[in-house]
Amino acid sequence: YLTPGANGDIGNVDASALGPEAYQMLMNEVMKYNGWPYAWGGGSPSTSFDCSGLMQYAFRQLGYDLPRTAAEQHSHSIPVADPQPGDLIFFKGTNPSRPAGSITHVGIYVDEQRMYDANNSGIGYSNWSQGYWKQHFAGFGRVVK
């Protein structure tokens, strides 16, 4: 099942709480947009994506009904302390127009260092375990049908 992506592999497929096939499908879907520009409010291939729009769109392809915003997706997911590939990873305080403690960013947890997300640098892998993202880390969530 392990298929290398444009910037390396997609993590341990067999460890995903979604199941190996569903996680592979999820990553195949989001990687179609690797390198695309970030689009605030974007939620489809015709507009490109923002963070939560990419999550909502990709998980919908697998039959999951995720709400639209990062904060709503955080509330909709089950908090987990030991994340697995395909879980969501949340961040707070990344949007200065929102309260500092509110959930403002979401990505797909890949491994101890990487997530797949849409941010101002575009769509692709980001290192969540250091620097800017580590400073804004808020927790992990598991998506359920």
C-alpha cells in the first residue's frame, strides 16, 4: 500500500485508524492538489482550498461528513492523545482576527513530524513538530462516520 508522494512517503499506512485502504485513498486525493496555492474560503478543485476546505472535501470522498471550518471539525472529531496517520491535527491562534485560543487551522496527521495541509505556503507537507506550527499546536482528533 505504501506509495511515495511528491515529497516522500505518506507514513505508516497500516497504522491508520481509518484503515490502510481508506488512508491511502485519502492521501491519494489530497496529493492531487500538492503544490496548489492556498485559497481562503476555497473548498473544491475549481477554487483550490483552504485548510478546512481541503479536509472537508477529501474526507467527503471517503464518505465522511465533516463540517466546514477548522473549529467545527475540531468539535466534530474525537480527541486522541496518540495520533495515527489520517487523524486530524489542530492549531490555535494562527488567525489574528480570531481569539488567540480558538482553533484556526487543521491538517492531516502523517507522522511525528509531518502533516499534510493547505496553508499560506500552498498545499503539501508541513513540519508541525517545530517552529511556528509547534507554537500553535492545539491537539489531535479522530474523524468518525
